[in-house]
Amino acid sequence: MADIRPIRGLRYNAARFGRDISSLVCPPFDVISPAEQSQLYERHPKNAIRLELTRQGPGDAPDARYQQAAVDFAAWRDEGTLVEESAPALYAYAEEFDGGRRVRRGLIAAMCLEPWERRIVLPHERTLSAAKADRMALMQACMANFSPIWGLYRDADGVTGQLWASIGDRAPDEEAVDGEGVRHRVWAVTDTGLAAQFHEALDDAPVYIADGHHRYTTALIFRDELRQQANTWDADAAPNFVLTYLVEGSDPGLVVLGTHRLIKAPSGVDEATVRKTLAEDFELQDVEGGPTGLLARLEQLPEGPAFAVWAPSHGMSLIARLRDPQGVPESVAEGHSAAWRRLDLAALHSVAIDRLFPEGTTELSESGRLTYPRSISELDKAVATGAADLAFLLRATPVGQIMAVADAGDLMPEKATFFYPKPQSGMVIASLRGSVPLPT
């Protein structure tokens, strides 16, 4: 099913920069704030931010920043800042985090693009209608992937262990420590036998998109446009593939954080109405301790849909547990799978938010009234300053539950998951010129 291949990736020149490239890499574009973008620009003149998320200058034409990224990318290759791997490689990628107590092991490779309807590459959540024009313009200008999408797979043959065993105690080819203290290490594995084994092992299984649904869709559209313009088309052509970070679904370092919700109510919030509406389907328990205490209590609950509500100015600090442990009733979630109906988010959106607010989830999100904070501190600040009226806190969704929803052909609500920590942009870059042959 999934076609995974080694690539001749582009990496920072170790002879020039050494093995530690902390000053050269950056997070993926969609988690970079404007302030962080400026800091990364100042960190090093060759930082990958200049490719991944180029700044728009005052008075610049709309596409100027993409053209500047293309100019820099070409120059960096010509001058030897970036060098191509001498042979196709699978890139073993380890991330050490949580103060060194946790390690996640993955790899970077090329994954063949397949239409969603073929069910070879499976989405797990709905996406918002945000424009994909930004990533499309960058690919068109640069013909490259500067950061990978993120996929999950099931390894029935144990080839992941063989890949890591081949590394032994070899020092990484490159490493970096990011702004959150996460240590990233990469090894190029050029063993053709291992590459062929890995390709064969995943040929019988799908890949689940963990992060990068929009980028995957954009890569499909880009591939199809190029194919329509070409007189002939090679199945091994590089635009048939997308740079992908792959993690085995049972990896102990796989962490999925809950994505909380903030709502600025269109017509204000009435505590009595909120409590009465929720009490129709949920058991409510008041909990002290602020948002941190609420989340800790929520995470101690057994299985069964639940979430927390934080609105201190309206007298609410509570846990809401759906009375039916089997999940959201079919009558409320017509057309959804049993796996979907057991999600915390399914209960939150279909039985809570959509009943509390007639506008519904989609309109609230598109109007900017429903937002998704990245941290408890950001959530707490928004509620304290009045930027939000209500906060809904969510625990992490187990990876097995995410895969079950995808296997059922269903989609979780938008912004359902935040896989952490993110692989860094610039560790491995994939050119979209040339070809990506099968490993032999």
C-alpha cells in the first residue's frame, strides 16, 4: 500500500557548520509566531526560517517572499551551504525531550502521494477552510519540501528495530537543540538492503497522517498540476512524493497533547444556561485548583468522553463526563463511527458547543471566536483578560483511538490533536526535481 522510499536529501554542510546545527534549524512554519520568526532571522544568516517562512518586506509584491526563498535556496546549494547526500538514505530521527526522560524514534523518507479516496494514506481529522496558497506558492517557487509532514504506521515485521540496530553507537550525522530544549538527532542510513526491507514492510499497510493534512493535500494538487503540464510523466518523478517523518504507532515516545478550546461568546455567557444545557447529558463536578488542577483531575478519569470547563468570572470550574460511557448517541452523531462517538472531542462539539451556541463549531472557528491555545498559560491569560469567555480543556487522545477513527473512514473534529514535539525544518530537505527510484 504505502510506498516509502529513501532519498538523497539536502542537509547543512557538516564540513562547514559542524554536527551541531542548533542555530540553523527552525520549527515547522505553522507553529512559528511573528516574534519567533524575527528571533530566528537574527540567530543565523543561514537559518532555515529564510526558506520555511520568509519575511514579507514593506511594499513587497505578494509573491516576493517566495521568490526570495527560491533565490536563497539556489544560492545555498551553489555555495555549498546545503549539500546533497551521496546516496539515497532513510534518515533515522530521534527526539529527546521532557528533560531527557523521553525519546521518540522516527525516520524521514519520501512517501508516494496517493489520493485520499484510495485509503492508502489516511487522514484522521477535519481541516479548516484556511487557504493552502502559502505552501503551494513556496513549492512552486522552490521545487522543494523544507519540512516533512508527519505520518504514523504499524510495523508488523519489526523492521523499525532493525533500522535502529544498524546505527549502533554511531554518533549522529547532525543534531540540534531547539528553543524548548528538545534534542534532535539524525543519522543517514544508506544500507540498500534495509531500505528495501522497510519499503516492503510498509507495502502492506496504510500510513496515517498525524500532522500536515493541508500540506499533503497541497502536494497532491501540485503534483497533479505538473503532471497535466508535462508531455510525459515518470512514476519515479520527485513531485510524486512528499517528504515525510514516519513514527511507528506504538513508539513509547509518541506524545499527543490535547488541543484546548477558547470561545469568545457572540452573546455573552450565562452560567445557569451553560450548566443546565450540559447537565442534560453530562455529570458535572466542580473542581478547585484553576486550569492546571482541572486538567490534572480530568486526566485521572477512566475511559469515557469528558472535558473540563474553565470560566472563573462566570463561576465555572468543572469537569463534564458524558453519562453514556459508550459515547455520543447515534441520534446526535448520525453517520459517524463508534470510534468517533467515543472521542472526548465528539462529545464536546456535538453535545456541548453546538448546543450552547447556535452558530455551531465551524462558524465560530471561521469568525475567530473559537481559537486553539497552545498552552495552559495562554489559555489562562485569555480568560483572565477577557479575550475569551469560556475555556474547554481536553486530555490527550490515545494514538490507538486516532488510528481507529481513521480506519473507520471517519474524521476527528478539526484541531483535534497536537503531536509533540515537532520535527525541525532544515534537518533534511527534499528537492522536488529529479527522481526518487525504488530501493534495490
